[in-house]
Amino acid sequence: DQQVKQNSPSLSVQEGRISILNCDYTNSMFDYFLWYKKYPAEGPTFLISISSIKDKNEDGRFTVFLNKSAKHLSLHIVPSQPGDSAVYFCAASGAYSGGGADGLTFGKGTHLIIQP
Amino acid sequence: DTGVSQNPRHKITKRGQNVTFRCDPISEHNRLYWYRQTLGQGPEFLTYFQNEAQLEKSRLLSDRFSAERPKGSFSTLEIQRTEQGDSAMYLCASSPSLLGRYGYTFGSGTRLTVV
């Protein structure tokens, strides 16, 4: 049972435009959400996070939005750059959420391709 | 600080053999985690340590898997009697204490292929 779902396996966006990556979750015990970026042959790299008490968090070109009532979050990248081409994982944590008290539950990832 | 280091990067083994992977976390990090990632999936939590104590194990960690973290420094993950289904990327991560669930640093992983 996938508790964190990323329904788009891939997304293609033109350089300079906005990239929007979506994530849905089912477990109401999740109270912290993270986005990781992964290049081939490397481990995931932490990108940005948001607590469930907020609905938006911004860091440079990256903004994460959280809609608790819809159990949905999204990552916006503006403007998109060629170096943003990677797999993006949505992850969630929360006490007794199934990933261990300190573990993360990941989605399957979305492969973002930035086209010149 | 060179980040989280994992060795070997790649391991090919025959079914039924035992394999051991090593993870060296960031030196000041107390918490160390093991994850497994198979093709087309996100990383899946296996287990984690607070210093040398193994605090939690996922149901994914069958009795053929064992992890240790002697002296609270590096960690090893051993798989006994490997099966083809064990083929995956094994990721290690570390974090400062109390901040684990807020994001941690991953290593580059060990890719295991069981033939």
C-alpha cells in the first residue's frame, strides 16, 4: 500500500518555464514532508521540506506547497534550468507512520527532464 | 568532511552467497539509517541506529539481514544466503540526533546484483 504517491513517472518542461511536481499521501500521521533530488549513480540529496503547520515554504527557485485537507503537496521550480533534470522524490515522516519513528516514507519518484 | 561513504559501490554475487556492505557516516552524526531502493521505486526504510543501538527494524528486514554499528561509528549490513530478489541499491544515510525525520544525508549507495 503506497502511502506516498507520485503519479507522474516523468515530466518534461522547457528551460525557463515552471516545473510543478505533485505528490499525494494517505497517512494522516505524516506531519513533515520533504523533497529529495537524485542524479544517476548518486544518493538522494535533500532539497526542501515543509512542516504540516505551514502551507508554503520557499527556498530560492524552489517552493513547496502543502494542502493538508487534500493530502497533497507540490514542488514548484521557477525558472527551470538544465541542471534540474533529475529524479525527484517526495517523502514524508511522522511518529508511527510506518517508516520507523525516525524513518522516511518515499514515493516512487518523478523524472524531470528540462529541455533546452 | 567527505559526507556519507559507502563501500563497495557495486557488488555482484552468486545466489546463496553472503555479502557485507559498509557505511561510514558523517563523523558528528549520531543517527545512521539503511534504506533499499529497487528499480522504479523510492527508497524503503530498513533500519536505523542511534549511536550503537539499533532502535528500529522494518518488516522488510528478514532474518537473512543483519546490521551492526559497533562503537557507534561505521555500520555494516550483511545479507546471508542472497536471493535474486535482494538485487537493489542499498543506501546509507546519517543525521544529527533528533533531526533525523527532518531530512538526512545519503551516501551514493551500494548496488547489489545477485546472479
